[in-house]
Amino acid sequence: MSTGGSFKARYYPGQQSTKVQESSEDDSRSIINEKVGTPAPEQWRTARVSQPDRFSFFSSGMDATIHAPEIGELLLDGESFQDLFREGSVWWLDSLNPTIEELGMLMKAFGIHPLTAEDIRVQETREKVELFNNYYFVCFRSFVQNKDSEDYMEPINVYLVVFREGVLSFHFEQSNHTANVRRRIRQLRDYVTLSADWVCYALIDDIVDSFAPLIMDIEKDSDSIEDAVFTARDDDYSMLLKRIGDCRKRTMAGMRLLGGKADVIKGFAKRCNEQYQITPRGEIGLYLGDIQDHILTMMGNLSHFEKMLSRSHANYLAQLSVDSIQANNRSNEVLGKITTIATILVPLNLICGLFGMNVPVPGRESGNLAWFFGILGSIFLFSFVSFLFAKKWKFI
């Protein structure tokens, strides 16, 4: 298989989702025009909205991808499925949320083992690669990549049944992976010898690459949180705790989704190297090894970010403790000063209270105010001496 250096280039579907939709729409429009002429744009939009395309058929012998809401509508007038799946071309039939009847029909038509049909029907979640007589079965998981969706980071199961001549793919949630792979095939048409094994590799590679934007966002958030722990104001602590919790949740979800992929790819590449009869041939095993390295790198990054967030959480709790201690110290200092002042004023109240009792008032017989100023001076002297004493012993 001739691949050139373009296999190593990675791209992120989250950054090109608009182009994917446009490309898919253009392909659908061209096929609709071939079938029924050129309908008005308003009629075409109405048909697209009311009947979403659940089946997509790609063939190396065709210039465009066929999209249809029902599998029977993939055929042109007078065309049979034998004409569609013609020999000598690599085909790929993608099914979105197939019914039990449609799934049973495909299983019977292509001679698929009942165990494979059961895994697809019950939407088996364990990632694996299984070998059968005339095909191999791959179960791989992606996730909902729309950040505005309530189901963001929810797993999406992708099932691949790979024959020598073509690929059957099944998934039960909308995703951009199939459109991305078809666009990649068009871009590398002149550099790659297309095969069913390469389509399987490209789809797995695109699923793995879809985790890159998630990991980049987690890296930015973890760095920002680590810096904000020591600079946040008191009013920001509740929001900071929520940010730490959300980032750790995404990190753990990413680790859960990536956790089993490395072992699956390792076993898949090992079977390729051992030259099983049905497994991929050529250099696909090398590219699977590259995917495995990519997965291990992302898992290492996620593990590092989890440690950073754990340290940030510990620092957050320590900072809260320090702030609480400082606030208590300030409160104790203020209360100590108030207590000292109250201690000084209590004897003065006693003196004033004594002179307010029903007893002869001192100096009443004298004709001047010497007694009054003497008592007032004694009060000030007592207050001054008490203040110096408190100052010396650092009560205030």
C-alpha cells in the first residue's frame, strides 16, 4: 500500500464541522439531482428536514457519496444492489440508527455471524476486535462532541464490519466521523491505495483524533485553575470550586473513554503483524501502532492533568484554611482590644457609681470645685496608667 507522508497529519473535526456539513450536503444534493432532476431549494430543504439521511454509501468507483433516508432509496431507477456493490471497487455503507428489520436484512445479506448481530443490536459498549471467517468486527467508542449539548461527553458506540471488499459501519448517534473520513479519502485519493482496511484505520484514527480538542481544553482549564487558586478573591471561591469539579469530571470522562483503547489497538496491531487471514495487510499495522502511541500520550496527559487538578484542589482547601485562620486572628485581635478598653472603663463606672449613692457628696461644704477636678483628674490618671500598662504588655 502506497501512503506517502500524509498519513501522519492529524486534524480535529471539532474545528472543521462546518465544512463537513457543507461537503455532505453537496454530495447529497448532487445525488438527488441525478435521481429526480433539480428540485427547488425550498423543496430540497423540506425533504432534508422531514427525512434525515440515515444511510450513506461510498464507493471508490463513484464520484460522490449517496445519502438516503431509507436503504432502498440508495438505488437509482433500474439499478440493483449487485450493481451498487460492484466488484473491483471498495465500498462503504454507513448506517445511522438502523431498525431491527434493516439490521437483520443486512446481517443476512452479508452473512454476518449472529454474535456480531447481537453486539450491534444490544449496542455492546466494550471495545474489542473479533475475527471471523470472512470479516473482522471492530467495536470502538467516541463521544458527543457538541459542548452546547446536554449529552456532551456521552459515549457513542461505532461498530465496523470489515470485509475484503468493503465496510459496514453502524452507529446510533449522529457524529462527524464518517464525513471526516470521506473528506480525507477525497483529499488523499491520489496518494493512497484505498482498501477496506484503510477505511477502518481512518475511522479509528478520526475517533482518536476527536479527543485532541477535549484534552487541549482540559489543559488550558487546569493551568488557569492552578494559577487562580492563589489569586482568587473571597467572592470567587465558590465559582473556583465549581470549575475544579467540572474540569475533573471532564478529565475522568476522557480517561474512561480512552482507557481501553490502547489495549484494543495493541491486540489489533499484533494480529496484523502475525498475518491472520482476515486481518489488515500491508502497512496498516504500523499505522495502528501510531494510533496506539497517540492514545498512550493522551492518557499520560490526562493523568498529568488529573494530578494537577488534585493538587489545585488541595491548595484550594489549604488556602481556605489559611484565610479562615487569618479572619479568626483578626477577629480575636479586635475582640482583645475591645476587652482591654472595657476592662479600663469598668473601674471608672465603679467610681462614678459610688458617688451616685445616697451619701454626703464630698466637697459639698467647700466653696470651690477642687473636689470635682480632683476626682476627674484621678479618673484620667487611672485611665492613662491602665493604657500604659496594657500597651506595655501588648493587650492593645
